[in-house]
Amino acid sequence: MKQTMKQLTKYAAMLMLAFTLVSCGDDDEPSNATVSMSFTGNSSAINVPGGRIAANTLQFTSGTIRLRQIQFQAETDEGDSIEVDLEQIVDIDFATGATTPDLSDLVFPIGTYAEVEVELELQDENNNPSVVIEGTFTDANDETHPIRFEFNSGETFEVEKEGRIVIGEGASVLAEVTFDPAVWFTGVTRDELSAAIKNNDGVIVISETSNAEIFDIVADGLDLATEVEITL
């Protein structure tokens, strides 16, 4: 599914991103700072509206998010642009946050910036979903059903921080990203999940082609958290 640029902003809700600057010791390259990426998947149980607290829960505990590009951009006070671009396939383990390959040693030039921006682009060069997360839905009768959410698109998630941003010698920049299904599924109810169609393996698959109405609700739900905070 290809989305227009106007639609891209809603997918920023899939991410909560923060920058933390941590001082460190001497660096072999004092003209640069080190950028590390940290990913977390929210695997907490989600209370689904419409039933008892003890039941009607949705929980995602495993899966993979596949990126094709990570880009850091910054603009100096003088209007010069700096760009660090990692263009390769990166697999993120939803449960552990581990990445393949490791993203702990990206390099970013030191300086004083008026704006810093991060872009994450999902992989979409084949028919395989770029986001697959799996878990369970517990209905009103305390019966548990396996569930899988699939998203196949080359969407770009973009967040930025404006204001005077100083990245000094030896600084270590930590970019933290949280994937939160609790936000994505906010608008989905117990009745909708209980009535969802299962595949031949007994799994509730939420995708463009399976239980598409629920899929559309999840996509609309991404609009509920359009503000993304970046702190330094």
C-alpha cells in the first residue's frame, strides 16, 4: 500500500522517540559524536473496551519490524545541512529491541544545530510485510485466540526537534524508539475482535486483505498520538 505524503503523518504515532545526550570519555574521533539506536516494543496487555477487566485483553509479545533506511538530518544556525544516512535492511526484534545489524556506533558531526530530524523508512520492495507482530486476544469468556498484525508499506516515520541543540565533542547520542500497539489498537472493540475471521491455522490475522475493517480502524487509531516528544 502506497500512501500519499499527507497520510504519512499518522504513522508517526507508531513511534515515540527521544534523544538523550550522555557525556563520555575521550573519543578516537573528537570531531564526531556517536549515535546509538535503541528500540522497544510495548508488550503490556491492552484492555479492550466492552467487557470485564479480567478478560478482553490484547497482548503482542513477538514480531519483527523491518526498516530499509535510517536518516539523521540536522541544520546549523548558519543554514548548512548535515546528513547521516544508513541505507540497508535493518530487522528489529519487537520483543527484545535487538537489531540486525547492530546500530550502536553511527557517527554524527559535532556542532550547534537549529534543528535535528530523524526519519525511519519501512522496507517495501517485496510482498512480505514490513511489520509483523504476534500475540493473543483473550475474549469475554477467558478464551485465548492467537492474533497477528501485518503491515506492508514503505512508510516513512519522521520526527524532529527545533531549537538550539548543542552536540559537543565526545557526546553520545541515544535515539530511543518505542513501538506501541496499545496506541495502534485504541479504537478496536471486543465485539470486533470476537467477530474477526481466523485463517486455516486458527489465527486472527489483521492486514489489508484479512479483517480489513479492523485494519482500517488500527490505521485510523494512529492519528490519536500525533505529538511526538524529543528531549535532549
